[in-house]
Amino acid sequence: MSRTLTRTWTTVAAALSALVLTAPGAPAADAPASPLAANWDRQTPTTNITTGVTLTRYTERVPENRTRGRVLNVVEIDPTASALTLESVVGKADGLTETVADQLAGVSAVAARRPYAGVNGGLFKSEPAHPDLVLPAGADGTTLAHLGVSVTDGVLHSSSCWMNGAGSSGVVLQYGIPYITKLRTDMKLTTASGATVRVDDVNRDPGRSRGCARDADDTAVQGQAALYTDPDEIVLFTDDYGVPVPKPGTDPTVTTDDDPGFEVVLDAHGVVTDARERRGGQTAGEQVYVPAGGRILQGVGAGADWLRTHLTRDDHPAVELKLHDVTLDRDIPLDDSVDVVSSFHQLLRASAVPAELPDSCSGHATGADGTNLICTDSRTAIGTNIKGHPVFITLTGQPQATASTTHEDGDSLRAFANLLDSAELALVDVLNLDGGGSTTLVTGTETRTPPTDAGKDPAGPKYVHRRVADSVYTGVGGYGMYAR
């Protein structure tokens, strides 16, 4: 009896509540206009890049303490309209930076099958150039290390940031859909006898890391910006690294990478073909590359001792690389369908700005009033909208007629998120990508964002687009989906 009364009361209460909510009364006050509606004009018509890929451009109506309005570009990808890919690319070599335009052009030798649109991808740090390093013929750019998880076609290029075991933010690109989550990597090496050891990272100088700690053993270097050391490491190099593996003493600011260490070469079948003292060559002039389809392991300190003790020619160790989705507590199999680019900050989560998002800014300039500072960090982001469509987003200054001038502009991280939270954009989940001078949007063969990096060639343009670690693009092919 009491159960029936409880249910009846609950039903009556719900009905009364509904009557109160729907009864006529004084009209509610109009909701304030969103940041986009309040001060941004939408360019019409929308640019149709190809079937299923559109570009919408917004221009700031009244600049906020600026001399010129900023530009917001939104590329929307509709996988129900056409069979479209959503992937990342690292270019000719994972260890070298390239412009977004060059990376996208390298996707296919056939011009008609090159990407329709793409933006710069994950965070990275330029690596010091060892005095004995000789880059491959025709190579340009600087050597790099990814910051956070990087995966291309199932090949892991970098470990997650440690973040006290919580992993770091990234977007998993699989089956044409971007999925934003926290990711953690777990890598180990196992010999035929069952001995195991942790692999610390992929494709970077062993003994030190930049940007973030990779595990609990990494120690921050005092007086250096986001530089961490660990004297006892094992680092794996993939065959698409594309540049000579590091030599001892790559970073002059630390000593933990000075150890000559130990190096193990694995062929395409995973068999040890060489196990030798000294990393990166026996002489200053020797340049060591990862063999096609193979891998190289470099160890310093206790890592070198383990490799030296446990591996010799003709051994067949197992290399296990796991990618863990922290949010859903599941492993993501690393097959050809998986790409990942990484960042530190999610801008929107379930159509709301996360409370923990900082309002950070790296680049400041004096505003139009000559007194107050404005944030000029250009921004790049990837996400999904309410229709489930992937989107690429950039916020920059206005493109210029020539590369002799630039208009570098953007906004602080939280202000950018608040702009993207505008109802008109209907965005659900959005991840911040690398920004500043890295921000680049390319559609077809046209670069839509202004160059902001100072050119280094005296005979070249004054401003250039920055070379980056990887790019995210939509292109020809893909899985296709049924329209609902």
C-alpha cells in the first residue's frame, strides 16, 4: 500500500510541476546574445569545398581593442554526404617538421586524391641539433619530439604525458569520427625468457624529455622551461622516424643524455640484427637510421644495462605497445584505423566549457588603445557538432595581400572556448590543438590563415607558415555513412 501511495504522489508532483512550467505567465527575459551573435558577421554564402565539406567564415564586427577584426573559420565535414576520410599525417618523416601544405600534398602523388581540407595537429617541441647530425638529402625543417600521444595509421610515435597517472588529452581519429578523451600509454619489452622492462618513450632523445613528464621517474630541470630528465631510460624508434637516431650529448643543457649507452637493432621480423655499445654510431660521422620495417632501441643508464644484459644477436623480443582510454577504462587496439593527435586542454565537453580550463595566453601585444594588452595567440581546434559532424576550427588575424606583412591575432584559451560555446555553432566536444604560429588551415591548395613566423631565408618572404609535427585532414575515400 505504501508503495502505491509513493508512486501516486510522485506522479502527482510531476504533473503539478509540469503545469507550473507550462502555465502562461510573465514572459521570460530574453537570453543574452552569444559571443558569436553579439559581435561576429557570418560570411555568405558558405564555401562548398566538395560534397560534404563546407567552410564557414566569421569576421569580428567591432574589434575588441584591436585595429582589425579577427577571423573564425569553421570547416564542417558531413560523412553522410560523401565517403570522406578523417586522418592525421606526419609528412615525409616523423622526426622532421613540415608545413601543413607540404604534409597534405604528401598524402598522395595524385593531385585529385589529395585532402580537401586540413589543419595543423598536435603539440610538439623542436629538438636541439647535435653538431654531428646530418639530415637526409633534401630534408628541411627541424627535428622534433611530439608532446603527448601521437599515432599515425596505428604506429605509436610518442608516449602520453604522465599527469600523475591520469594521462593526457587527445583526439582519437577512427572510422571518420573524432573522439576526445584522456589517453595513457603502456609500453614494455619482453625477452624469450620472460624478462620484462618498461619502454619509456618513442622517437625522442633518451635521458631527457621536453614539454611534460612521461612517467613518475622524470624530474623537472630547475631554470629550464618544461625540461625533464631521467638518467635510466629505454626509448624505441620507428622506421618512419626518418632522421638519424640521436647521438650522446644531444642537449647541452643536461648531462643525462651524455651516456653513450647501448643500442639494439630489430629487423622487420622483430629479430635482433645488432646489439652494440654506443648510441647513434661508432664514429662522429656515422649516421644510424632505423631499417625499413624495423625498430631501434636505445638505452641509457639502467636502461642500457638491461639491454646489454638481456639482448643479443638473433634474439626475438616482444615489443608491446598499449594505448589506454582513461575515460572509458579500455584499451584501444593500435591497428591501421587509428590516428591520434594530442593537446593539454579540452575546450568544450558536452557543450559546456570545462571548469578546469585555464585562461592562458602566451602571446601578448599592446592593444589599439596603446595601453592595455591583448592576447594574440592564434588558435586551432577539432571537435564535433550537434549533428555528429567533425569540425576543424581556426581563430586568427586577417590574411594579408603578401607575406611581407602579417596580422597575428587570436585570444586566450578560455575566451576562445567561450566563443565556441555560442549556440549558433552547435558544438558539443572540442579539443584545443597546437596554436600560435602553428595555426594553419588549408583547403585544396589554398592556405586560409596568415603566416606569422619570421622567415629565416633573407631572400625569402618576411613571414612564413610554421613547420609543424603533424596535420589532421579530411580527404578522398573513407567509410561513408547512411543519411538518417
